[in-house]
Amino acid sequence: MASSKFKIPVICGPTACGKTALGIKLAETCGGEIVSMDSRQIYKGMDIGTAKPTLEELSRAKHHMLDVAEPGDRFTVVDYARGARATIKSIIERGKTPIIVGGTFLYLSALAGKLEFCGSDEDPEYRAQLTEEAEKYGVEALHARLRAADPVAAEKIHPNDVFRVARALEALKSSGKRPSEMRAKRVAQVPRDSDDPWEFIVFMLEAPRKILYDIINKRTAIMYNNGLVEEAGAIASLGTRERLFLEKTIGYSEALKVIDGQRDIEWSVEETAKRTRWYAKRQLTWLRAVQGAVSLDAFGSGADDPLNVVCGIWKAANKD
């Protein structure tokens, strides 16, 4: 029996694959408003280095969940889920269609109400360190570490689920207890799917890896040409907290090394592009674990044009 819940399209995929452009086209087609699902675009002032929508793009479609926190603020997945859900509800009540656009797997999991982890929230810096390690070396390395410390917990967590692997390791460090011996609980304030009057249809943009990497390389150079170093300097000048935050963020950490005289601009461009390519690879690994996601050819045309595919599936689903 088909569900009567309103179906909301989710446009996800790795960085630089064209999510923003597709989301805007879809919003223009169906009278929608975009809810960002990007863990860095939520921060004010971080425009160039996060490829935040331009003024022209913002004029074409209303965007939400951008610029909602200051760099260095603690903005959790619970904060995102709470804000995004309230936004989705408001958009629907105004007779518009919410369109979720972004590539943050953790936020997607939160919106779907599928986050469970051991109840420890005591070491955000260590959690950030683990996330950074996952970006550099792969979540598989973190999962192997968890498996050595707590085989029972590792068995219950998918090797690609960076959030739950990191949370389990954080709980182990904070409490000294094995996560499998702690009582699991659902993220506070994040309701289950069944509590929402809507469901998500997830569409994942994909592109051949070589083409995607070429786009990342070119986009990185454009970011630096457009003033990424100056943007990083302006934010870092706000204080120690803001600078420490930037040092953990791809692009900004490399830009700070230029400002500090540690590296030249050529090194920073190449290092940023390299780390972004690694991140895109990890995003694909995480997102491909999403069950039921519809794969889209980022460069498809005709019947395979991503906009045509999304519109067809979404409209048919909401006729039920």
C-alpha cells in the first residue's frame, strides 16, 4: 500500500557535482524553496570556500539553512534537524515544495530520523579530530580501530557510517566504557520518520570520477582567484575560536598557511584540491549506502536529464 505522506525531493551527491544548479532548476519548475543540507554553508561569512549560492542563484530560488551560525559556534546535528524540520513545515504550510539540497550524509541521516548512538557528548574536539581522520584516511581505518576496541559495537555499525563510528570512539574515550555496554539512545529532539507528515525521495547526482576531479580542480583555482585567502583572513581576525574552526576546514586551513607565510599560493591550491577530491570520494562512499536512492547522471540529456528524471519520479510519487 502506497504511503499518503507528502514526498519531498532530496538532491544529494559529492561536492562540485551540480547539486545547487539542479536544485534551483527544480525549484523554478515546481514552485519550490531550497533547504540547504551542507554542514559548512550554515556559517556566516564562509561564502567562497563553501561554494555558497551566488546572489544571482539566490534571486532565482529562496534558500533556507544558510548563514544560521557564526564560525566557531557549536552547531550540532540536532540543531540542524530542528531548524530544517521547522523550515520544511513552514514551506509546506505556505503551499510551496521544500527541496533538500546538499551532500552532508550526517544531516541526511538526521532528517530521516535514523541516528542512534551511545549517549556521550563530552568531547566535540576529539569528534572533530576523528572526522578529519576519516576524510584523510577513510572511515574504514576508524572502523578498524573500533573493531579492535569493541567488536560487538563495530559489528552493529556499517563500516561507512562515519558518524556512528566516530560517536562510538568518542564515547569510549569519554567514558572509558565499551559503547556496546552502554545503553543506546536516539538523538534528542530528532523524531522518527513515522512522526513526520512527509517522506523523502533521495536523488544522488553522480559523475565519472575523472570528470568530477577535473571540476574540483578548476573550482578550487577559481575560489582562490575570487578571494578565498582574504575571506579566511577576515574570519580568522575575529578571534582565536574562529581561527581554530577554520584550521579544521578544507580550503580555509590551507589559506591560513598562505597568510602565515608557511606556504605559497600554488601549494595551497593544490592541497585544497587534493583534500576536496578525497572528501568527494568519501561522500560517494557514504551516500551510496543510502538505501533506495535514485542515481542521476549529472551530465545526462533528454530522458536522462537529471531535472526530467527528478520531476517525473517526484510528480508520480505525489499522485498516490
